[in-house]
Amino acid sequence: MTLNPQLNADGSLRHLLTIDGLPRAILTHILDTAESFISVSEQEVKKVPLLRGKAIFNLFFEASTRTRTTFEIAAKRLSADVINLNINASSQSKGETLLDTVDNLSAMQADMFVVRHAQSGAAHMIARHVAPHIHVVNAGDGRHAHPTQGLLDVFTIRKYKGEFHNLRVAIVGDVLHSRVARSQIHALTTLGVPEVRVIAPKTLLPVGVEQMGVHVYHDMLAGLKDVDVVIMLRLQNERMRGARLPSVQEYFKYYGLTQEKLALARPDAIVMHPGPMNRGVEIDSSVADGKQSVILPQVTYGIAVRMAVMSILAGN
Amino acid sequence: MKIHIKNGRVIDPKSQLDAITDVYIAAGKILAIGAMPADFHANRVIDASNQIVCPGLVDLAARLREPGFEYRATLESEMNAACAGGVTSLACPPDTDPPLDEPGLVEMLKFRAKNLHQAHVYPLGALTQKLEGTRITEMAELRDAGCVGFSQADAPISDTQVLARAMEYAATFDFTVWLRPEDSYLAKGGVAHDGFVATRLGLPAIPTSAETVAVATILLLARETNARVHLCRLSSAPAIDMVRRAKAEGLNISCDASINHLHLSEMDIGYFDPNYHLVPPLRATRDRDAIRAGLADGTIDALCSDHTPVDDDAKQMPFAEAEAGATGLELLLPLALKWAQEQNISLIKALARITHQPAQILGLNAGSLTVGQAADICIFNLDARWQVIPANLRSQGKNTPFLGYEMQGQVVCTLVDGQVVFEADDKQ
Amino acid sequence: MNLPNPNELLAQLAAVIKPTLTANTVLVGMHTGGVWAADYLQPLLDSHMPHGSLDISFYRDDFERIGLHAQVKPTHLPFEVEGRDILLIDDVLYTGRSVRAAMNALFDYGRPAQIRLAVLIDRIGDRQLPIAADFVGAALPVPAHQHIHLVRDTQLQLALKLVDIS
């Protein structure tokens, strides 16, 4: 199993499971294709016939209205048939295993699975199991990866900054538990961003994160200095219970993004957040709604990026 | 039944014998080694030319899954696997369902195993009731029922007061306490070594300190209580160093490592392969190297299979949810040989780690070729190669990180109490 | 085969098209050769005429066989399509499938009043759909094992080129 399970023998993309290990050319191709899909949303009929007759199953083992919705819109704009399945504990507790579920749906002539699961590696497992004509898109697995989010984030950065090779990007918050952060780091470093910083207390950083090519800061004031992009991560409330943080108040004081702290970044810095935001926990409302925020455009671009990913996979 | 094993290269680590010679068996015992005794008329002659004749293997950790987990494996299937792997004596951990915490359960297991006339089974009793880590078991009664030591299997005791008292009580009767060192708080929720691989794959991690903190605690309590301790499945370089120092100070402890940890590291997890979900987790390559060195210099006394049959349904899950464990009885010998070959270790020394030394830890008169002792013997072909595929495994558990590997060294015949319990031919 | 000079063909086309233009006409070039041709034509026709580009990758009928086109270009139509007279420009009219895709794409932006098609080269006898061009630079037979393409060099000079199908 040393072969990259995402790629066909000819090096083309078969599944999108993680950005880790993908060549820059594939990322650039996805971003360029997404650029073309932006214009589809400007059409009167916001739809192209590309995936007509294809069945795309949104397989969500973990609730997420927003990600599911953007995948659904993207698939519908490609004219695919979309089937949403929220598989909660109930059907799994009847003894049907994850792979049983996948087999049953494959028998319903699925062409693509969009998978969200609470466990790292779930999408890889499904990709290993499915028939050769079926494509798998990882829509978030545990702490591991959320590649379409990472791609839409770099797409957004490219839209606002043009190039990657002269940027400083800071990712702030709970990197340890964040699949989004891992995908962002791989996407940014692959595309040639020379300086990616992560800013967090030691309890929210995984061991050896430096080996992913990032600079570690514990002091947010130093970490934000002169950056072009600030990416804030969502902080889950349960982090207080695991003794990783003392309180929301202390976290916000030292790691929340306020106008004063943002002033340390470059004047034209943009602020991003994968959502959903905790206002007053990791980000102040005045920043989230401020003129440097590109949080809403991120959502719009997310649709074009997912259209690009699905159409490239379906055609490979 | 009299058996004459002819022309084999006979290796006995205990007596340091390594010579082409003959072994004579009568009435289930070894009658002679070397010259044929007078009036010996063999019922059967086994030609062991170009083969190795050594003591039957002694495995310190083999889960037979009875009672409670018969859907994963049965005593019959796993005893078959043991014999096919050349294992003639094995210790089984108490984490059955229910756990081995009552004499009746132990007697039943011993009785069932004995009736199969295959490998000798030596149960380890539960150190605490239901392995819950709160109340100690009737250790003396359990010993009388057949337990050779007391263990918590993979359920470490969190309450150090209970641990200290369990060790004291065991020391009263001179029982050995078998502990897999793990701090349950530091290990909580983790499924992989706290290193770069877990960071990259986003797997909840178990730090090395989960092992070293527990080793420190156990060593200090062992000094204080004078309990004899056997540390199970060491996985990290610092823990091995601690044991090395403790042994140098004269502390009466022993330890083992598994075949998995001897050969693999976190890097092998690849793309979330659940066959590499093991307890303790596979650690860094420097930890694996320390295990290889520790087994060579004797800090680690024995190599075990940590045989844990898991069915496919429990394995075909996302990494963290997949049940930990791997089949191993049939891989113990070839993986010991692989280590010896790679590290330039002599055959006799490698075999000591899976015969005589584990037998000593168990306090058994086994693991050696001694005249007058039970004829538990393994005959193997050192050069034969075979591939680890489900069809080649007798264990009901087909999951192992070594699936697809080519092994060198294949058992051709196993004898227990002078009876042939396995011959390679009946496999084909 | 001697290939015609595209600049001459475009000049001839412009001369024929120019009298038919209305105030409502817009120019739409099809990626990639059609866009170059439209760029060249526009100043010859009317330098104020609205002018857009269309990528048909998302409307092609060969997605099942060859997947998404490697280089998808953004579609850029800086005007309302609804009610316009569209002059669609392509370099080569071959099977007619690209024009079919282009018309489908245009209708997803609105309902044009009229669509007319101008091409540099009309490959004689190779049509697979009931589609014909309103304005043709030159009609040529091209051997089945060859493609004919418009190419543009770094000095933006246009040329026609024959390529063997590998």
C-alpha cells in the first residue's frame, strides 16, 4: 500500500481524500477549473449539464448542515442527481457496518460518495473498498483532513492576493483537533507559501507539527506581525473539559482575534474562518464583520471549488 | 510410542547444545540425546536432515478467546495455530469474558485445553476482580486452579494504592505480577504513538510518558513490596533504559516485547491500515531499534506473539474504531529468525528468547531439551519460505500487519509430550 | 496542402459580416481559436461592439469518454444575453458538436434573439449534426487522420496548422 490511494496509475486524481501528497499541478488545476465555475453562478440558469445522469451520494456520518449544503448545491449545479444520507447512530447501531452501508449504496448505482465521518481515515477506508468506477470525496474525517475546505481557502487567498510565493499566513487556534488546519497547511506549503505560522497554546498543538513545514508561535502578538492572511480556527467548547484550556475568557484574551491584534498584521491582510464562528470566543464580531473579513466570499467560492473537484474526479 | 529424531541440527539454548545429532523419545519424555540407548526400538523415525530440532516454543501472550469470544476464535482453532507455529507452551492473559478471576473458570479452561492434547496452556489469573482495578482476586485459590501468575492484561490499574496492595499480596505467596505498563490517564482516548505520523493522520495519540510514568511507578513499588514483576509488551526506548538500569541495580524483574513491536514502527501505519492498530501503539523507529537492541543484550528477556485474533467485522473499521490486535502464534518463530538474521544474532540466542527464557519467567520445566523432561519439540526448516496469507494461517484471526510478507523458517513438525501434534504435510 | 492565411480570411469575413451588423449585435468567441479570431475581427467590424468569450467544456458531449478538458477557461460575457443578436465565432467548423454545446451554454445565460455563426474554416463533409455556418472564410476538405487548428504565436500572429491525430 505504498501507492497514493488517491491517484490513478496515470497520476490523475481518482479520489480526493487529503491534500497531503498531492502534486502542485493537481491543486493548481483544481483552482483554475474552479475559476471557470465561478461564472456558472452568474448565469441565469445556474447549472451546467456536465454530470447529467450521475448519482452523487452525500454520506454524512457526522452532522454538518453547511458542508453538506454546499456539496449539494455544487452537485446540482453540475446537473448530477444528489442523494443526501444522514447516517446517525441509529442505522449503525442496527449492526450494519460502515462498509455494509457503502456496499448497499454502491448497489444503487452510485458514481460518487461525498463522505463526512467523525473518525480519521474513514474516507480512506471507503475509497479502498469501493468499485473502481466510484469516486470518493472526503468532506471531513475526524482530525485528519478536509481537503475541499483547504482548497477553497487557498482559492480565496489567490483571489485576494494573486500569488502564493510572497505570503505570510498565520493559522490561529486549535490545530490539534482541526482537520481544516491540516488541509490548509498542506495546501499552502504545496502551493509555495514561504511562511506558514501556527499560533496556539501548547495544549492545542500536535507533537511535531513543525515537521509539516510551519513555524510555531505561542504569542499571538508576535505571530500576527506582518502577516498577509489570518486564518482563525473554530474552538470547540469541550476543550475546556479536557483540561486543555482554563476558560473561554482567557482564551479570547490571549488567542482571540480583535481589531487591536489584527492591526499587527499587514494593513491589507485578509481574515478568514472556515465557520461556523464562535463570536467572542476566537473572533470578535467587529473583525468577523469588518472590512478585512473575507469569510462570506469563502462560502461562495466553496461551491465553485467543490464543482471543480467533483467534475474533475467524475471525468478521470 | 518411541520416536527417533534423526540427523537434525539439535539446538538447545539452555544447555548451549548446537550439533547434528539424534534425539530419542519414549513415554512422552526425552530419553536420550546423541547415542542410541540400548534396546531402543523406535516406532517411528523422523528424518530431520537439514532441519533444526529445538525445544517447543514458549509464548508469553496468546489469547485463545475462550471463554466469551468464541465467534472470534475457539480453543481448537488457536491450539491448532499454536502447534503449527511450533508453540508447545503458552500463557494466556485473563481478559476473556468473563475475565479469569474465579478458580472455576480457570479449571474449565485448563480442562478444555488438556482434552485437546495439544499445547500446554498456562492461564494468567486476573490481578483484580473483573479486571476493574478495585478489588484483588483470590490469588492463592487461582494458583491452585492452575494460574501461573497474575495480570491486568490491557486494563491497567489507575489507583496506585490498589496496585501497591495487589503487588504486596502477590509477594506474600511469591506470585509473579504481570503488568503492561500504561498510565491510563495519559493514554486516555489515544490510538497511535504521539509522534509525527499521528499528527499528520490526525489520530488521537498516546505519549511515551504513558509508558515511562507507569514503569517508574511499578519499579518503585516493586522495590518497596519485593513483588516479582514481569513487564509486558514494552514499546519505548526510555522504558527499556529504565528496565536496564533497574536490572543493573539487582531488581528482580523481567520483561517482554511483541513480534509486532520488534519489526514495525508508526511509519508502517501508512494510510490508516487498521492491521497496524495495536496495543501498545507502534512507536518511532528509534523505539523499535531500542527493542531490537534490548532483546539482543538481554534487557528484554523474551519475545512473545501477543496473539490476539480479531474478526474482520471488528477490523474493517476506521483506524481508531477498529479493534486492536493481531494474530501471531504462527509468526513467532519466523519473526524471531528474521530479527536474528537482520541483527546478526546467533540462532541459539534467538531461540533462547522464545524457549528457555520465557519458560523461566513462567517458572516451568519447559523450553529445553533435557533428558527426563517432557518431549516438547519443534522441528523446523530454516530456509523454507512462505507467504503470510489468510489461507496459510490456521488461526481464526487472519489479521496481522505482516499480511503479504514473505517469512523464512517454517515448522515441519511439532511434538508435545512425545506425541506428534503437527506435521507440515497435513497442511497441504 | 497549402493552407490559407487566416488574416486574409478574417479580413474577407469582416467585409461580408459588417453590412449585417445591428446595434444589438454582440461578438462571442469560442475558446480558444474562436476567441483569437474574435479579437482580430472586432476592430475590423466595430471597435465598440460588446465582445465576450465562451468556454464550452462544461457542455461537451464527450465528458463520459475523455473527462473534463485539461484547460478549462472562464466564460466571460460582459453583457446581457437575453434578446441580443449573437455572432458566434469559431476557428474550425468540424462535426458541429462544439457549436451545439456553445448554443446550449448561451441559452443558460438567457434567450438570445438570434445566433449566427462565423468560422474561418469549414471542413467539408465531416458534419455530424444539422449545423451550418452563416459566414465561412474557406471551405476545405481535411483528411480524417488530421486536425486543423488556429495557432497564435508570442507576437500574436495567427496561422493555420495541420496536426496528425496521434
